[in-house]
Amino acid sequence: MKRKLLSQMCNEWRSNIWLSIELIIVSVVLWVIFMFLSWMTYISLREKGYTTDDIYVAEMKWIPDGANTYVPYDSAHSYTSDMQLLEQHIEQMPYVKYVGRGSNALPFNFNYHGSQFQTLDADSTSIAYYGNRRFMTADALRAIELRGRHGETTEQLIEMAKRGDLLFSDGDYHEWKIEDFIGKEVIMGSDSSSIRRVAAEIYPIPRSDYETTWGGTVVTLINDNDWAQQMIIKVKSGAGKRFEEAMTANEMRLGNVYLSNLRSIEKERKSVEIEVKRTRYSMGICAVFLMSVIFMGFLGTFWFRIQQRVPEIALRMVNGATRGDIFRRLLTEGFVMLISSTVIAVIIEILLCKYEVVIVNLVDIKRLSPVWGMAETFVALALMVLAGICIPARKAMSINPAEALKEE
């Protein structure tokens, strides 16, 4: 049986070689696509120590002295008092849970406030900590429900931050270890006059759900009197639409301070991640097209082969071969080509990983094993090969041996 199968495949070596080459090329390309799609899924599903549900954000601005709409201040009022009163006014609305302020505080924007920190006992050979610095008030921390990686609650983190302590996260690509900084006193850059303590480890706050955090995240508490870039508003669950309708122009201004560009954080997410989602969609379409090519290739090839083999199939059935035997024989031909092509494709993929070609710019293969993409590719192609052979195989099994041999 095996010798006959090999002999039959050798007789059709030209079409088998072209199908195998097609399988190798498609397999490698699909592997790259599946690795990218798997990596994007892996990154987006990582554990988060914060939430962006029911959060709105607006830019905080002021009217300069001399403008037509400027309201002169007396000795008891200032931009700061207007800011605080506006914050209190919005917090008293029935739809609002928390109102805080922040600068570079939230994800879904590509700002990066990079800072470097060193421990006090650092020497010339020490490794510095690098992180994206995020400034928030206590209520902003409550709005995003920030949690510590080791079980610290939001309120516990706020108490630490109120003492002037910093909150550090780990990062994805760095030389330092987060354990070397937690509980230590640090200085920012080379300024030894400002000493802060790192109180707890938090989860990273990336700039988008599909981006790795190259360095860490540093959360710093800002005071109630400090100006900030944005007002961060957490509304009650399900009250977002009513809150938007209630936030008229009059509600968003108090004295010489006003809010602009009020939007939900979900809208920010869609804006920031639209290009990534378009890329994922395009790659998905490309993967479907390549799998369709494999399906059509096997469908056409085996349909033609069965037309040529009608007398042979009839003769086998007359000599005791069952319809299942015919079906398995055709499937075996297809899967022998698939497995042999997969072996060659896997060798190429291993070389691409070893020499950091193509895939290294799309996926961190140290965190997501290339084996995942190889397995996904094999399963996808196996399904296409199976589908491409099943249709002509059913035709082969329906052959009436008597009629086929009578025509011969």
C-alpha cells in the first residue's frame, strides 16, 4: 500500500512539487501573520491594575488677563480657586462618582514623560530606572481604581503617595530589576536634593492596549492646589449619556477656568487604536486569502487527478477496496505533502527567529513562543487541505465500478 502510494505520488511529481512549494511559502507567511495576531491578542489580554470604565476626560484651560471674557479677580479668588470650585461643582452632579485631575495620567495617548531614577547608594556601575511619569490627584487614582501588584488597594496606594512616596511598575524591556527599587530611596536623574521613597509596585499603565511598556510607569501624586492638564471624571455606571447631555457650556466654565474637548476615554481608545485594528483586519484578510489559495489549489489538483484515476479507483473497488480506503488514500497524499512542506517551513521559521529577520520587529519571541504560530499555521493549513480534498474525494467514493470499467 505504501509503495503504491509513493509510486503514484512520484508519477505526479510535477504537480506535487508545485503544491509543496506553494505550501512552504504560504506556511511561512501565515506563520508571521498568526504570530503578529497572537501577539496583539496576548498584549491586549494582559492583566491590568486599573480600569478605564465610565471615565470622561477634558482639557483644563484658563482665560488670560486682557481677554474679552476675562473676569477680574479680587484678593480672595484666583485661577486656583476657580479650578477647585469647578471641580467641586462637577462632583456634586448626580451622575458623577469622582472628579480628579492629572497630567499624562491616562492611557490611550502617546505622550511620554520619561524620567530616570537612581537609588541613593548607586555607584558608577549601577543601572538606572526609566519610566513614563504619570501625575494624578487622589481622586484620579480612585477614578481609575489603581491597584498594587501585591494586593495593595487604591486607598493604601493613596496613603503612600500622600506621604510623598512614588509608585513604580515593572517594564517589558530593561536591564534593571524592579525589586532593587521597591522600598528604597531614590533621586530623579542626578538631583540629590530631591529624595523620594518607592513605596509599592503597581501594574504598568501602557499608552495603549496594544503597546508594550518599554520602561516602567511612575505614579506621582499632585496636590489639590496644583494645576493639571486634564480633568478626570468617573461617572456612575450607566450614567454616561445623561452626564454628556448635562455638561453644557455653562457647566464646564467657572470664572476664568473652563473645560474643553470633553470625551469618554472609550472614544480616546478607539482613536488611538484604530491603526492597530486596521492592521489586524488587513492581516486577517490576507490570512483568509492565503488559506483560500491552498484550498483552491488542492481542490483543483485532486479534482483533476480523480478524473484521470477513475478506472484505477474502479478497479481497486472491484478488488475489495472500500470507499473509506479510497478516501483515506487521497487524504494521505495531501497530508504527506503538507507534513513534508511544514518541516521545511519550520526550518525557515527557526532561521528567521535565530537571525532576527522580520518577526523580531513584530513579536517578542521571548514572551510568545514561535511554536504557537507554527501550531496555528499547521492546523489552519490542515483544515484547508482537508476541505480541498474532501469535495473531490466524495466524487471518487461515488464512482460506480461497473459503469466506470464498462466505459473502459
